[in-house]
Amino acid sequence: MIVSSLQMDIVPGDPAANRAKVEVFIQKEVEQTRPDVIVLPEMWTTAYTLPELPKVADHQDSKTIPFLQHLAAKHQTHLIGGSIAYQSGDDMFNRALIINNKGELVYHYDKLHLVPMLQEPAYLSGGQNKAQVFELDGLKMGIIICYDLRFPELLRALALEGAQAVFIVAEWPEARRSHWYHLQIARAIENQCYIISSNRIGSYNEVEFAGTSMIIDPWGNVLAEGSQDQAETVRAEIHPEQVTDVRRQVPVFDSRVPDFYTYY
């Protein structure tokens, strides 16, 4: 399975402009590589324009989901549609979208952990359902959003449900790039799965973003890595049988003794 992850800058508060950028990117990537999966970053339609979200966020009748469904079906590629601000009733969610190569919305995930440093709790609602495993081409996958990476129990739960690859869509800041880099590798090693991330570049509201989108194998080897400041594609081929092999060689999950673990 060939995976292509997009690093892009985001036009603040302008979903139409960002959809146009994504459409051009996907067209070029399909022409050049024919990837099985394309990954977009967090909040790619609006950026972190939190006070403006009631005016620019998606909702039941807005355009982003049909737009992604059309592109996925047209190019016959699965889309990890990053995440978007999505208004549902009185709640504003940071919502990740999974669309298969037939143009079907097969799963969505609302970010569970809201970032206090960015005042997310003042503008967004945390997810109301646990993260779940979904499948594309028979491969079991999970998705988390940015700050979720700091919570190892979330990824471990996905791995215990059989996830062979976990996508991370983000707007992770340059100031904590070292954390971004090393936590991704740690999550791949401890869960013996592929980690595939898409992080934005550029800056907004005096925050510089780290780029460094990555594809990491179940041994923790970095297969592909983006720069810190360039719009580009990070791509690699992943092999689900490697997950099985690593878990057989180092049987971490069989060695667990959860009765002796304390959770609060």
C-alpha cells in the first residue's frame, strides 16, 4: 500500500481557497504516484481561527465532505481527510474524516484531548466517543489528532483492537518539534504499528508550525520524513505483514499483565 502525506500551509479562515489547494495537490499526486491513500493535515480548511469558526466551520449542509468524497471517487484513492472544524448542534468539533476510494465516508473521529495552550476548550467540544479501528483494503487502521499523540493509552487501545497503522493529523508547533519527532517514533515502537503523520507548515497568530510529517515502520524506522518548512509530499510503501512479523518476534501484547496496571 502506497501512502502519500501532504505538508501544506493553510490560508486562515478561507475554506474555499484551501479546498482549491488540496484539489490541485491531489490531482498532481495521483498523476505522479497513484497512491492508495492520501493524508491531509489537521484543521486544513480553516487553520486555528478559533474565534471565527462559527462563521467558517463546516456543518451538515457545507461543502468539504462532498468535496472530499468527489475527489476520492474520481481518483479512486482513499482519503484520510485530515480534520476540519465541524458544527453539530451547539458543539464545535475538531473532526477527522475517513473516505474510501468509492467516495464513502466510512468513519469520523472527534478529537478527544483539547489543547489548553491554544484555548481549544473555550471554542471546541471534546469528542463524545472513543477512537475506533476502521479498515481500508483490509488493513486495520486508527486515527488521532495532534495533542492526542501525548496520550499513549489512546494509541495502545487502538493497537489492542488490531490497528496495524495509525494516522496522526496535526498542526504541531515548531517550539515543540522535538516532542513531535520522538513521540511518533515511540508510539510506533511501543505499539508495533506504522505511524503516518501529516503536519502543517507555515505560521499563524505568531505560531510557527513544525512540518516534519513522517512515515514510520513498526520497528521505529523512519521510512520518509518531511522538511520543517516546505510544502511537499511525504510518501512510502507500507506492508501489513511486517506488523504481524514484528509482533511475533517481540510479543509485547502477549506479555502484558493488565491486572497489575492501575488506571485513573
